[in-house]
Amino acid sequence: MSLVEYEVKKRVGYITLNRPDKRNALSHELVEELTQNFEKAERDTAVKVVVLKANGESFCAGADLAYLQQLQNFSYEENLVDSNHLKDLFLKIYSLKKVVIAQVQGHALAGGCGLATVCDFAFAVPEAKFGYTEVKIGFIPALVAVFLVRKIGEQKARQLLLTGEIIKAEEALNRGMISHIVNSDNLQTSVYDFAQRLISSNSEQSMELTKQLISEAQTLPLHNALNLAATMNAKARSTEDCKKGVASFLNKQELRW
């Protein structure tokens, strides 16, 4: 049985965690399959928006504790290789050229909360709980910390990462960790409708360049960030999408991407 399912429906690429018996815990194999499927979605010309979802009651319970126990017998060099394995997945999702939406139908904890964090948008059911609980088992939320600080700011991130507090979806929304709360009966439809709005209303090239700018500009001094923005602004003007969009606007033609 595949640990990750891949399906395309009307330009939406669905990547589904399929380890429900283990609450979709992150094993080495699951991380590998996720990375491969995100790479596949990025290359897939039939896909404009990607949705990350899960089978079962839990979205993702974080690292497989049995696997973590095995890692204690690894050398430092072996553990570094494994850590980079997860780093590559988080970075791939965060920097994917296409918009990524997390569809969180259940609890997202530790590394599972990290998965939702690195997505561009996250829709969750009211019952879902979130938390970076690594400090409670003597571990650290190392990789996700880098992304979380970017997403919600240092002080809010400190409160979550240092306490290991588990919070409800409403609180996660208030803290900027997720973007929408939707009842379970409407979750799938709401995510699909939102994805279709992005697909029909927005240029794929524009969304890709905007994601790139947001990602790269944060680490630069103001002057350098503005130079990057000016460069990308000039680049965007020469794209086929921009030419098409401006022409449609001037000619008062309806534009569907």
C-alpha cells in the first residue's frame, strides 16, 4: 500500500497522507514519498494548485516515535542525513512554485503541525488541535521553528515552541497559524472552491513569482529586498501572463486563467 496518494481533479493536485493506522506519523518512507509527490505536482502541467490532505481521523501526529527511538542508535552523521531528509520536504513545500493548501481534518501535532505551517494556506475543522510538542519528549522543533518565526513572528513562535502547548483551531487561527476554519461537512468543498477561485482568477506565473519574492525578500536588508522586488517587477512585466492580463483589462474582456 502506498503511504501517499496522488490524484488530479480539475487542475487541483491532491497529495494525501495514507497511513491512518499510525495517525499518519512521519516515517522515513512517508517523508520520501511526500517529497516525491510534491516534486511530481510541481512538474505536472495539469496542476495549478496543490492540496495536502490526509486519510483517517488525524491529519498527522508528527514523527513516528518508534522511528525516533531507532534514530537514537544512529551516529551524528546518520542523524544529520535524516534531519536533512525532513528539511528537504519542508523546504520543497514552502518554496513550491505552485500554491499549496493544507486540508486539516484532524489533529496536527509536532511535525504534522509543521506540515501545515509550511503550506501557503491551511483550512481546518473546529475540532482540530495544533501544537509543536517536541519539548515535552526531550526533542526540539528545530526545522519548523525557522518557518514558524517567518509566519507568525518571533514572540508568538516562542510561546508555542517553548511551551509545547496544544491549542484549538480557533486559537491557531487567531495566532496566524492557519487561514480558515470550516465545519467537517464543508471542509472538502470549501478547499476545492477556494482552489478553483485561485485557478480561475489568478495567473499561475504571477502566483509563482509572488511566492518567490515573499520567500527571498525576508532575509535581505531593506535596500537589497527592494532591488530584488524591482528586478522581479521588471521580469513579471515581460511574461506572457502579464501581456495577456493587461490586454484583457484594456479591452474589457473577461479573463479566466
